[in-house]
Amino acid sequence: MLTKQELGRQIIHAGAGIVTVTLIYFDILSSFAIFLLIIIGIIASIVSKRIKLPFFSTFLHHFEREENKKKFPGRGLIYFFVGSLLVLQLFDKDIAMASIMVLGFGDSVSHIIGEKFGQWKNIFNMNSNKLLEGTLAGTFAGFLGAVLFVPIPEAVLGSAVAMIAEVVKIDLNDNTIDDNLVVPLVAGTVMFLVRLWL
């Protein structure tokens, strides 16, 4: 069931991708600035558990998932910027921007379409609650975002493999690694390898 809160979360997720990539493209947002945003986000997350912060607490009240409000407020946005910083440090700027677009567009659209229209179990993980229609729609949306910065083969394969990785839970010491880390890193790695081989 796609709630208004979840729809709002995904729209903000996509918007964060567009804004982040635009600022990176025009060299307004540097890796160091993103690092500072992550630190500020972590501090705000810790403080917001104890006191209400202007804007931040209101934002969490309306858009944060219930399971994160007490454990790790702002988790999604913090991990979004961690994932963005990692791809900026690891890959060329065009691949990094394409990877962030796959994260912003692909991840959001896969959730919205999967929740709203999904009927079929996902062939990539039959136990997942993420349905096949969502994965396919997310792959297409991620491709549309990525192809603005990289050639078609890189955009197609990067988006497709990243959306499959989103469905296949990647565990580390019994903890599932956050999608906002997995998706851009997988997308960037695949695009890098396609560029290397073609």
C-alpha cells in the first residue's frame, strides 16, 4: 500500500537526486561539502532523538519511516549523501552523476510503481516485497537519468544491475546494507567496467 507519507518520501528522494547532480554538474557542491552535510545530518539525527529541532524534526514527523524515527532519524537522506560521496570519490564525474541519478530516479520509481501497480513476485528474489514491475520501471527511470551523462550501454547496464542489486538483499554481519549505498556503488561499478571493456 503506497501511503501519502511514502509517496512524499520517494518524491523527495528523486528531488534530492536532481538537486545534488545539478549542483555537482555546475561545481557548486564539492565532495567536501557533501561530507559536511553528512556530519551535520548525523549530529542532527542524534540531537533530534532528545529535542525537537526546527525544520528537521518537522521533516522527520511527516516523511520518516516509523521504524527509523527512534533508531536512526534521517537515515535515508544521510545514506543518500554517503552513497553520493562514495561514487564521487571512486569514479569519474560523469559516472558519479549517472549513478546518483540511478539512485534518485530508479530507486524512487521502483518503490512507487511496485507499491501502486505491482502484481508479480520478483524473479531476482522471490522472498522480497519489492515486485517485478517496480524493478523494471526503476531500471527504465534510472536509465533515463543516467543516459544524460553516460553512453547508452553504460546507462542501460548500470541501471539494470543496480535495480537487481536493490532487490537482492546484501548482508554484512547479519545487517542488510542500505539501498542508498548499494544502488549507486553497483551502478557506478558496472558503468566503469563497461567503459573499461568497450
